Amino acid sequence: MPLLPALAVVLPLLLAAQSIEEQEWHLDALDVYSAQAQARGDGVIVAVIDSGVDAKHPDLAGQVLPGAGFGRSKGTDGTTDTDGHGTGMAGIIAATGRSGGALGIAPGAKILPIASADEKEQFGLDVVAESIRWAADHGAKVVNMSLGFSSSMTPTLVKAVNYAIEKDVVLVAATGNEGKEVSAPANINGVIAVAGTTKDGKPWASSNVGADTVLSAPAVGIVTVAPESVYPSGYAEMDGTSAASAIVSGVAALVRAKHPDMVAKDVVNALVKTATDIAEPGRDTTTGFGVVNPMGALTAQLPPVERNPLLPPPKPVTTQPAPTAAAQRSEQPADLSDRLPFIAAVSGGTALMTALLIVLPAIRSRRPKPVLNERGTPPTPW
């Protein structure tokens, strides 16, 4: 069909519809606009360990710092994204909402992109550990990890998490989307493990859950930005705890912006203590302490805590007699290889992205029409 006649049919529908920002239902559900009157994330760097971030997207213009690449992406600065997932996470956190485009939770924050794909175009566990350390050493105050490993954590990953915590970083990770146990690194002590909720405020059935769940956030029908090289409209809708994790990272950025002298352990405590309980009283396996509460976290007046509330209490110091020579010979380093399962792939924290169609750049702020996704099936309406 010639271009002009096609536009004549589509244009009236677009003009009568919503902007991209108006489709971001989670903004109203979490009262984000009130929170942004308190803080917008200025001065806070949020690292996004993912597939990279498209720094050229209009809604992320000026928001993306030069980052780094590891694994297969080594040698890059993280500012390109051939997958779309990392750009989507960055948009949820810090998109500026210009001209009716997507608006992030903390539009004043800066994104530090870390492309961390390995040679199989997936995330490697050691690569993620290296990425965490790099982020902690390069100014990140919040690290978002919308990814997950469906097997146990390794000493390398645990050490990287502990290193970042010691460097005063708030770490946030997705629990995963298979309806199983919480994946790594979300299941590591000190990390905010984020499960998902639905539009009606109930736990999302596909979330990985368990005793390690810390918080929950919207995870269904989340509209965000996407590279135009991947989705021509520049926008996509996604389901997954990836999106929920990014939302919590955005809220953490708001808290760190409003309270620049607040250390990471107190930021975590504020997020945990002010969460909106929607399931069993107190902490539960499906939603943790509850749904993240931006206004509550920003305005709470809580005393400082001695340590990150997600860390176990320190072990009591005991004095033991010096080992004998025979005992010293028997104390050989333990071989962990038989206790750590092979780490194969990562899909637990990622989100399913569905392209959104916008016909003209001039009217990109209007409601996009859904198109067929990669499997050739229509996206689920919402």
C-alpha cells in the first residue's frame, strides 16, 4: 500500500490514543510522580550489567556514560545494544520522557552500561562477577542485574558481591521467570532480590520465589525503550522480573539522590522497611517484604543500621588453640568442584520483549500498535 493512504487509516487511531509515558502503568501504580517531586536521581550513577545500552535512543540522550564490555563484548564501551534487553532496563531506570516518550523512575540518574555477554551470546557467571567489580570501581552507587543463573552461586560471584557491598554499592537483581527457586546473583546475601507483581497488585505466577526474595515490583506489560535497530518503533513491552529489578534500581537511585550522605546499608534498610506488604504479614517467599514503595523510602526517618539488613549477623569471635603440626598438614584447601554444579546458561532474570509499532517519528508519542513478535504470534493485549 502507498505510504500516504496507509497513514490516512492509521493516523486517526494514533491521535486518539495514549502516549508512551501514559502506557507506563507502573508509574501511577507506584506513585512515581510524587516521588519525583522529592528527587529525580541527579548525581547518582546506576550500572546496568546487561547486553549494553543504546546511547543514541532519544529518550536516553545524555543519560548514558561510557561504560565497559566483558566476555564477548570486551573492548567496547557498552553504549551499543544488538539485543535490546539492556536498553529496556536503562529506560525503565532513567529514560527522560521527552516529547511523550518513555519516562524512567529516576530520569536524573546516569546509566553506566556494562555489556557482559560471553562467547555464546549469553551471560557468563565469571563475566558478571568481573562486571560487578568494575562497576564498583567506576562510581556506580546502584548496580542493576536483570539476569540470573539457574544454579548455585560460585565463590567468584560471592566475592564480587561482597566487594561491591564494601564499596558502598546497592545491588539489585531479578529473581527469575521460571516459577522456580530464586536464581543467582539474586540469592546471594546482601543483594536485593526482586520478584514480580501484576497490574492488579498480586504476585506474578512466573516469578522465581523463595526465602531469598526481598522485594517485589511490577513485572507485567512494562513499556520501555528499545534500540530502533532491534524494534523499529524504538519501544517495546515486556514481562519479567528483569523489569521489576530495574524499577527497584530506579527507586534506589531516587533515595541516594535525595539523601547523598546515606550509605548503602541504610538505603537497603529504607527500601525494605517501607515496602508495601501485600501477602503474608512480614517477609514471605513470594513478595519478600512487599512491593517497593518509592515515597515511603524517600520520606522514611529511620535510624542508621549497623550492617546491611540482608546480610547474616557476624559470627561470634572465638579463641582457639593453635593447631598442631599434624593438624596443619591435614588442613588442605577444599576442592569446591564437586559441590558447585556446572553453570550452563542464563535466562532466569531476562524478560520477554514485544515490539511496539509507531508509524511516524513525528507522532511517536502516540499510542503504538502491537505487531507480531519474534515467534510470529500477536503479543498479549493489556
